[in-house]
Amino acid sequence: MPELPEVETIARGVNKWVRDDRIVDVWLANHPALFKTPATRQAKGLEGRVFLSVHRTGKHIVCELGPVLLAPRSKHVAQPVSDAQWIVHLGMTGRLLVTTPEAPVAAHTHVRLGLSSGRELRFVDPRRFGRLEFRDLARSEAFAASGAEPLTISSEEFASLFRGRRLPIKAALLNQTLLSGVGNIYADESLFHAGIRPRRSSGRLTKAELERLRLALRQVLEQAIRLGGSSVSDYVDADGVRGFFQLEHCVYLRTGLPCRRCQTPIRRILLAGRGTHFCPICQR
DNA sequence: CATTTCACCTGGTGGC
DNA sequence: TGCCACCAGGTGAAAT
């Protein structure tokens, strides 16, 4: 489900519900591969802490956690400092949901965090490609993405990411160490809006093409965030609500359908092991 | 070093 | 109905 716009939507929704809420109960399923930090240590770390805020970095949801002993926030107390982080990557099919404890537990629910407000935060992930990590900031560095943020990157920095590289531009867009947050949907959609074929060598794009791509990517991501992300199959936000950006897709999963700009059938190829969709006329 | 392929998982869809 | 092939929002390790 989750690329930058979906992760941003979920992080905002979770933040709205759990800010200032305390974790009073932790249940983790027995799927060791899900937990980058061993489940026992993760459960111990989470228990009793307060959510200070929840935000997105790349495709990661970062929960800033306060110490176990923390007075309720008041006007007279300075903003508490985060001393731990819970980092959630949703993989392909992961969801974070805020529910009541009585809500039916969906299949493939792997985490349930009971909160002092009476609500519950749940992590559900059928394919189990997601990853959960706990960081004690007294012992380890705060989480930082390896790649640049596509929403705020400058022209110069964007162009320098691709200089001297021979790999296809679509493969470069998907590489999280260059840009963080772009996945298969938004790579295909931004290349369509920039008029660039996915197989073009990234190092051979002109300055003008790179700038078109940077702006197309930013616009596509911003509009997708405004529409709550793309619900291709079962993606929903933290409140269980679907997004609407799938209605705006021009190429993604539109193989054989007429191009919205020129009516030519959209083509599908395999690139970097991923289904890749483009218009053979609009994209050169 | 840069780049490509594959394994990791479950579930949905469509053909026979 | 069953069985099978193929496809799906991602990524890190192994191979080239």
C-alpha cells in the first residue's frame, strides 16, 4: 500500500489520535522477522511510554516517545523531549489503525497497543513485509532516512543524484538511498507527467528533463497527499478511510487503456522487477 | 563499485 | 469447484 503520500496520510491520522496517549498494554505476534528490534526488547521498551508526536520520514512512520515517568502536559511544563522512537515501515500491505478495543480484530493483526485513552493502535500486515523497530535514544542515534526528501529537494541536488549513472531513471527513482518515499505508483505517474520514458538512462537526461521530473514528482505527491493517497486494493488510512488518488492515475495499472492525453493504449513492461506503465507517445 | 535478480509472504483474479 | 499461473504499494542480500 504505502508510498510517501499514503505513509504521510497514515502518520497524520495516527498523530491526531495518539498524541499524548500512554501505552498501557503491548501485544506482539510471534513473527520474529517483523521485529528489527527483538520482540521482547521492543515490548519492554514501548510499555508505559507516551506518544509525543507521530510523523513521516521517507516511507517510515516515526513515533516520538517520551519517558515512562512523565507528568501530563501543562502550560507550565516545557515540551517533553523524545527519548525513544518506534519506527514502523508498512512494507507492501501493512496498515496502522486506531480502533476501539472491541473492534473485530482483522486477520494478520501482528501488534496491538492498548492506550490510556481507551483506544487501541493496531498493526495489520498480511504479507509481513513490514518492519518494526524500537530505538532507545540514550543508546542509539535518532532515525534518519538515507535518501533526500522529494517534496523539498532543490534543482541542483536533484540533478546531482543522477549524474554519471547508467541505470534506468525509473530504477533510480525507486532507489531509497537517492530519494526516500517514491515507490512504483508515483515513479510511473511522475515520469508520465514529465514526458520521460522509464527506461531512459538517468545520467543522460537533460537539465530541462530533470527539472520537469522534479516538479512533476512534487506535484503528483502533493496532490496525492491532498486526496488521502491511492487505494489500489485495500489501502486505508488510520481511520479506515480509503484514499482517492487512484482516480487520478494516468498510467499505473492502466495497461491497454487509452492514454488520458492522446488515447494511445498504455503499455506495460518489466523494469527493475516491477510492472512499469507508460504512454509510448507522450513519453520520450 | 554499480546494477540486476531473487527471496521473502499472502491473497486476489482469471483461464481452463 | 479446483488447480494453476500470474500479479500486487517494498527492500535487502546475493549474484553479476
